[in-house]
Amino acid sequence: MYTLPNLSNIAPEWYSILEDHLLSDNYLYLISRIEGEAKEYCIYPDCSNVFRALTLTKPSEVKVVIIGQDPYHGPKQANGLAFSVNSGVKLPPSLKNIFKELAEDLGTDLRQESDLSDWARQGVLLLNRVLTVRAGQAGSHQNLGWEDFTQEIVKQINQNIHPIVFVLWGKTAQTLEPFIDLDRHSVIKSVHPSPLSAYRGFFGSKPFSHINAKLKATGQDPIAW
């Protein structure tokens, strides 16, 4: 049966700052809705990977937050990290565009590794706005309650003492900007890297060099993209 893992067993540091939300009626309702959905539909990602972003990047280690929309809805794609797919899986169009901009921005070869867990281990929180989806139905788990959960994550990260770079690609991610203290943290935003919008401002925005410049300016190590 598809059952969301107990967050306290996966990432106790996250649990300690999210405990009030995790015990709220809203969160309990969300879990019941997901379990109900799983009785009728195939749900992505696998239940063991729903909180993978919170497993690989501890709250105290977060330097960069990249917000996605919802998980990929195709077979073997979603792996719990925003925009990421497991090694050997065909690159989704948005990830392909991200890698194209990365190469243009930094003057490097196209990245070949599609699993972005190396970014996560360097302090890049790859957080989707919504953490589950029905197979083949993009956006199908919007408005079930995930938005409240991920908003709470951003609000908690916003309290970090050290400066953080928030990367908001597209309108869905940019709904979180009001919860970011711009006196303490930085925001980089553009249109989404989807093929539907990438040519309207994502390409040429140089987000990766801007992120590293902001990290260096605050005495933090840059990300090895």
C-alpha cells in the first residue's frame, strides 16, 4: 500500500522544525487524501522518495533552494528531487533546458548526469511545490495540501541565520516570494525552464553563475554544478 513515510524517521532535523505542521489537521487531511488517491491511481514518486529532498539536504546545510512545480508524471521519472530523474532515464524537456542553460552560463560541456543528488548534498534543496502526482496527470495533486506543507518549509528556511539563495522559476514557485526575507536572503527568478516558456527569459538568465556569485559574496562555498 502507498503510505507516506514517517518524516521523523527520515529526517529528524526537519521534523523538529516542522512538527507543529505535521501534527496539524491540514497535514493529516493531506495524508488521508494521498492514501485515498493511491487506492485508485498509480502515484509518483515511489512513497519512499516523497521526502527525498528533505533527506539529502538538512535544514542547517541549505545554501540554495530551487523550487519546482510537481513531480514528473511519467514512468521511472520522479525521484523526489525537483527537476531530477534517475541516471539512465531520458532527460525530460525542462531538465534538458536547465542543462543547456548551465552549459551556456558556465561555458562547460552539457551535464550528462540526470540525477541531481550531488547538488542536494552540496546544500541545494530541490523542492517541488507539490510532492506527489497521479501517473500521466500533471498537476493532479495540486490543492490537496502540499502547498501548505512546502510553504511551511520555506518559512522555516527563511529563519536561517546565514544568507540563502532562493531560485524561483515560473509563477508557481514565485508564489513563495512573500515568505522570503529579502533583507537577509537573495531571490533569483525567471520564467520556468519548460519548452513552453524557456525562450521567454530562462535562456540567457545565467542563474548558476549568479547563484555562485551570491554565495561567494556571503563567504560560502560555490556549488559545483
